Amino acid sequence: MASSNNYDAIILGAGGAGLMCALTAGQRGKRVLVIDHATGPGKKILISGGGRCNFTNVNATTTHAQERYLSANAHFAKSALGRYTPQDFIDLVNAHGIAFHEKTLGQLFCDGSARQIVAMLMAECDKSVAFGGRVDFVFDAPVGEVTHDGSDYHVTYNGVRAQGAAFVIATGGPSIPKMGATAFAYDLARQFGLKIVEPRPALVPLTLGGDDVLFRELSGVSSEVVAKHGKAAFREAALFTHRGLSGPAVLQISSYWRPGDQVEIDFLPSLDATELLLSEKRARPRATLRSTLDRVLPARLAEALAAKIGLLGNLADQNDRNLVGAGTLLGNWPFVPNGSEGYAKAEVTLGGISTDGLSQKTMEAKKMPGLYCVGEAVDVTGWLGGYNFQWAWASGVAAGEAL
Ligand code: FDA
């Protein structure tokens, strides 16, 4: 090596994907430099899962990849996910004695703290020395220009110039800018001839306007629902907020929603609402729509829905056709959100560096040898619940094994 600033690989971004890439390459004997403008590693890992990091999902496998990862190329993620599985990450977590539990729907969380995951990844980077490799870190380092001289990549930061035979873009997407998230990955990718699939906020609360503003009065009310958009449907909690709708069911459906689209909410996922109203009419003719809904929904939600549907009087006073109409509405309540809370509140970014220009096996740019793109920066976005970290780990490993 010509100088101490000469590396086998320079990785930009010390998030989940960058760290996993670094430790994999380091343990293959590579000398790696990781540069980040944040003050320390894994900032998003630290805040994830309410501080407990939902570090993977047991279902983040090739079997489910096509359905649970959104990308212009539905098959792209399978290769990396198939070679580095949730069980591989669980083995690593176990090897570090980190206790964890399954919360729901295959989502694995630390019992203790997300800090354990960051410490584990940093310890694995340190282990590189035992394999003849090394991972150096530079934090608090805004990156200047990145150039390629035909064989090496040159990166300037804090007035220093480093060079590496390989260069990895692991700077994530623009979600949560106040944490230092940027769209820098896209600028770099474009600079090296890669295309960008239009990015947009995902896993994000949706906002309500027009007549639906009335629902904002329910701020704080949560209820299990099925949120639907086209063929996508998620049965989980929805939460009314002072701006609109949130909660896991709504965050999930937000990844499928585009401005102007309608989403539908089934407020009674365990029941056939029409059957409920018709049978109540016969069993309790003096019940009202409100009192019937009160028995199966949070009181404030029951009140709001009954008021919106507006069937006055007892159920006995209603003809069956009106009750069928009300039941149908309760099972498919249409909302046309007037927007989302945007990157400020989005857990992830849909779109990003187009997979067209990347090898699915190594994450290397097809036309730019030595350039790799990993993690959220790439046009692969998972469902809520550990899928996005599994993609960060798996794509990081795929590149780390290749560079
Ligand atoms: P990530 O964004 O983590 O890392 C990118 C790194 O690049 C950062 O360290 C950043 O500072 C650095 N960087 C950016 N621009 C730069 C520049 N211009 N110069 C230098 N450095 C730069 N997923 C999941 O599976 N389970 C979960 O529990 C959660 N929970 C969660 C909560 C919240 C609040 C958010 C916002 C997100 C989640 N996620 C999640 C999503 C998950 O955090 C995300 O998908 C991964 O962190 C992506 O990892 P990356 O390494 O690709 O990017």
C-alpha cells in the first residue's frame, strides 16, 4: 500500500448496510475506511424499534421477498436475501449474547437496547484485525468530492484525500433529515452513470383533509383494522392522529399509496359488519347503530362512525338495505388522504438507485467496476417489521464478500 490513506475499499455511510459491508470485507482481510458525517455509527439503528431495534423478521426470506420488498425489479433482492438470511443475523446476535424476543408477525427485537446491535457490529469490525484486515472509521466528516481515475476511487473529507480500489455508497435515503439523512447517494450514483427510480417517503403517516378532518378529532384512538390499497391489505393497528392516520396498518399501506389514491379501512376485521347489523336488528331491535358499534369498537370511534353514517333511530327502524349499506361502508371505509407526513416522518424511502445498473449478486455497478451500492440507497424497500434491516445486512454482506 502506497500510503496510510490507501484502502481496498472506502465505504460512505456507517449505517446498518455500511457497517455490515465493512465487517464482512474486513474479516476477509481487506483494509477498509468507513466515512460518515454523523458523530457516531448506526444512528438509525439506535432509534429503531422504539430503542430496541427490530433487527430482522423471520419472514424476510426469498420465499416472501417478491411480496414484501417493493422495487421496480421484484426479484432483485432475492439473491442477497437468500445468501444472508434472518437466521444468519440471529446467529450473530446469539454469538454476542444479545437477548431478544419475537414481538409479533415474526418481528425480532432486542430485550435490552438497540445500542447492543451497534456495539456488536463495531466489535465485528474490530475483529477484522485477527483476519489480517482492518476497518478504520472517520466520523463528523462531510464528504467533498468523489472521483474515479480509471482504476481507483478518490474521496475527500475534512481536507484529507483517501483512495480505494472499491467504493461503496451506503448513505441510505433522505428519510428523517433531522438525523442527518441525505439524498447524497443519488447524486453520487448519477455522477457514476446510474439511474434513480423516483424516491418517495414510505412507511409514513397519511394526512386527512376535506370532510375527513372530522376524524382528526379522534386523535389518540387506536383500533385494529385492515388497511387496503389495491391488492395490498394489512391487518394491524391504525392510530388516529391530529393530522390523519398512522399506526402499523397505515404505515404499511402508505408504501403502496400515491397522491390522489384512495385507501380503504375495514374497521371490523374480525366481523362481517353487515351480518352484525342485520343480526342485531333482529336480536336487539331497540339498539342503535352507535350502541351496536360501541360494543365492538373504541367508544369515540363508534360515535364518529355512527355520526358519519347517520342512520337515525333504532336498528328496527332501518330497512335491511340501509343496514347492508352501512355494513359495506364499515368494512371498506374510503379515505383519500390529502398527503403524507413526508420525509420528516417516513421510516424509509421508496425508490432510489435503480437495480437495473447493479449486479444482484454483488451489488456492484455493472458499468463501473469497483462501485457498489447497498442498503436503503438502493431501490429495494421492505415492509415494516425488520425487513429493512435484513435488506441492509444482506446487501452489505453481498458487497462485502465481493469487493
Ligand atoms: P442508514 O440511513 O441507516 O445509514 C446511512 C448512513 O450514511 C448514516 O449513518 C448517515 O449519517 C450517513 N450519511 C448520509 N448522508 C451522508 C453524507 N452526505 N456524507 C456522509 N455520510 C452520510 N427498519 C427495520 O428493519 N426495523 C426497525 O425497527 C426500524 N425502525 C426504524 C425507525 C425509524 C425512526 C426509522 C427512521 C427507520 C427505521 N427502520 C427500521 C428503517 C431502517 O432504519 C433503515 O432501513 C436502515 O437504517 C437503512 O440502513 P442503511 O445503512 O442503508 O442507511
